[in-house]
Amino acid sequence: MPTAFITGANRGLGLEFTKQYAADGWRVIAACRDPGNADALNATDGVIQVEAMDVDDEASVTALAEKFKGEAIDLLINNAGIY
């Protein structure tokens, strides 16, 4: 099963990418700042692993990179942005 890593996955395009890839049978690592408040993301069907990450926080990015170190990521959709 291929794996997609999607940032900014809790709403908008990131959420839609998550839904579409999960529906196509991908494992999705869905990153957002506050997984506890990502109701639509948490309700999405499929093999989805919701993770906390803020792209504006270097420690947050580094921690998640370490967590998945050594795992194959087939597709990165870096959808998150900084205001």
C-alpha cells in the first residue's frame, strides 16, 4: 500500500486530498496543527494516521520527521502554509 504524507490536512484542499487518496486505497499520514479539533479529518474513512505538526514550528516538524524516519513516503503534498 503506498503512503502519502499531507500537511494542512484538516480543511480545504488538504482535507480533500486526504479523502481522495484514502478512498483510492492509500495509507495517508495527515498532518495538521490541532488534530483534536480536526473533526472532518478525524471522521474521514480509510487508513489515515492523523498527526500534530505546525510547519511554522521547527521542533514540531523535526519531531514528526523523527517519528517517520526510515519509513517510505511515496508522495508528499505540502499543502500547509504560514500566514
